[in-house]
Amino acid sequence: MSIRDEAARGFQHGAEAYERGRPGYPPEAVKWLWRELRLGPGRTVLDVAAGTGKLTRELVPSGAAVVAVEPVAGMMAVLEQVVPGATALSGTAEALPLSDQSVDAITVAQAFHWFDGPAAVVEFHRVLRPGGRFGLIWNRRNVDEPIHRAVREIIEPYHRDSPSHYRGEWRRPVEDGGLFAAASHIEVPSEQVLGADSFVDRFNSISYIAALPEAERASVTERLRAVASQAGEPIRLGYTTEAYVYDRA
């Protein structure tokens, strides 16, 4: 199954910026996922739409065998370089390259809103063993902070109809399909500390910005650098990291 053209182009072009600029996940949230997904030696966890491995690298120290599935070649190239402890496979959430009941847990970081939700949920149920769980995690920007408001004024006009987890539409296929049941949820405050270059990378790696024509992207970059200059270094961006875990029915 193919992915949206905007995501394919944006994440292919922005893979290096994604790795340099996107935040990781706070230790409290990572350890919570380990515990709730029962990760450890003898278990296998699948990280879907793994990107450059921002979450994947945090799963390897759990001792579980880690498989990462990613459809965008540019992202996978970075993933394979920075997370050699994971097995990387090309594929999508809607057509996973794994056999039935072959994994104990699934994770999705910053990505479920991009999926065809009903199809992905069916695939997750197929590859999970009975008693398996899957977890979703996002870093949600604290948009009321002045610096986030300034950035939003720059990037929001380009958002258009791009999928977003903020609206909560991802919940419907997960919670109403009868294949999974909600198990637990956590929210953790987090902060990303950046220099000016990484700050620009952080927002240039957003799919709909990375996919812009070069001249428009250069204009966005110039405005982001002006925000960074006004803020001064180090630049602090606040987030709320939210994670959800579901039981396979």
C-alpha cells in the first residue's frame, strides 16, 4: 500500500533534518512503554513507521528483539545507520512484511495519524500474538508558549489538510473496531533544548514544510531563523509527551 505523496516527498527530503531536529522521548515515558508493553529478553517488538529511529533506539536497551518498519527510503537509511541494533524492513502499517502472530508488541511514534486507521488496526491484530499489546506515543507541542505561537504563525498556512493527531481522529478505528481495548495512558511534560540550526531543522522536518518548493521553503527557513535569533540560545521548546497502550482482543 502506498503512503500519501506529501509524506513520501516531505520525509524523504527532510530525513536528515528530522534526525537533527526532532525531539526524542523522555525517559519516564520510555520506561513506561517498556513496562506496559512487557518488553524484555525473549520478546519481539515491532516499531511501525519508525522514521529515523527516534523511538526505535529507545526500545533496543529493553532487551527485546526490535524490528523497525519504515516506508520512506531516506528515513530508513538514517535509521539503519543510527540504530544498528534493530532489524529494518521496508513496509507500511497497512501491509506489514511480517507473518501472522509473530510479535509480542507494537509501537508507533508520531505517525498513527498518517495511517489508514482501520486497515492498520487489522494488520496490527494480525501480526500480534494473543495477549499482545500496542502503544502509541506523540510529543505534543505546548502551543501556548510564545515561541511555539511564533512558529505556528509561520507554518500553519501550509498545513492545509495534512493529517494531525491533535484532533483525536486516530482514536476511532483503534477504540471502536472491537480488535483492541484501551489498557493505559500517560502524559509527561518534556522539554527540548536546541541551538538555532537544530531549531530550524525541527520545523523544516515537518512533512508539509519539507515538501514545499525550494523558494517557499527558503522563505520559511529565513523566518524561522529570525524567531531563533530573537529567542537567543539555548532555545527551549515545551512539549507534553502522551502515550497510549491497547490490548489485543
